[in-house]
Amino acid sequence: MGVDKAFPLSSTLLLADFFAEKFEGIGRQTDLTAEIGARHQLSPQTVIGGALGRHFRGAGFSTFITLGMTLSDAFQF
């Protein structure tokens, strides 16, 4: 399950999601994870993003942070 909210005039997207992962046949509990994050478009070819998440049920508990940048350019033939 996920939700997002776009702010079109500022080129920003806020997002949140919650998901479950079950690994069949190994006897583990279902993993539950929640994340919140944002993306911002700096230019038509550049987007930066980041998120904070938490694994709060399953094989192990952990908190994670992701940061990234996407640079796009079209191939010209």
C-alpha cells in the first residue's frame, strides 16, 4: 500500500508506503516495512530523492536511509 502527494509547481513528490514480504518454505515470519520519502526535480534531466524506512517485523529489525540522484539523457541515433 502506498500514497503520494505531488506539488506540481515546485516539482516535488512526497511518498509513503507500507509493504509485507513473505518467503515461502523457510519458516520465517512475514517481513513488514514502512518508508517515507521525497523526490525533487532539479531540471528536466535531473531528479534527487531520499527516503527513511524501518523493517519492524521479520528476521531482523533495521532502519535505513536511501539517497540518490538520477541523471537522464536520450540516445540520439
